[in-house]
Amino acid sequence: MLATEIKRMPVKDKLILMEEIWDSLRHEEIKSPSWHKDVLGERLSKINNGEAKFISIDELKMGR
């Protein structure tokens, strides 16, 4: 299916298609890239050391 075909589909049909895609992905083994572990480790280290800075959802939405 081409992107141009998807753009012409009614919203209801697009949602059905998305659900079918998500369902098919549920049965796939998807591995995270190795660098994800490094990033998560760095973030956890900052949290444990008290160096992490947190913002609210509202601040995030405002583009802080």
C-alpha cells in the first residue's frame, strides 16, 4: 500500500489499518539498539546522584 493511498482513506479505515499493524507487531521480536542501555544507564546514574532535572508536562509542552 502506498502513502498516497493511505492519505485518501477515510479516518475510520486508517485507524483499522493502524490497529492491524500494531497487532502484527505484537508478535514480532523487536530488540532495542544497544545504545538504549547506555542512555538509560546514564539517566539512572543522574537520578541516583541527585543530578537529574525534572520538568512538568506543562513545561515540556511549552518547549522548555
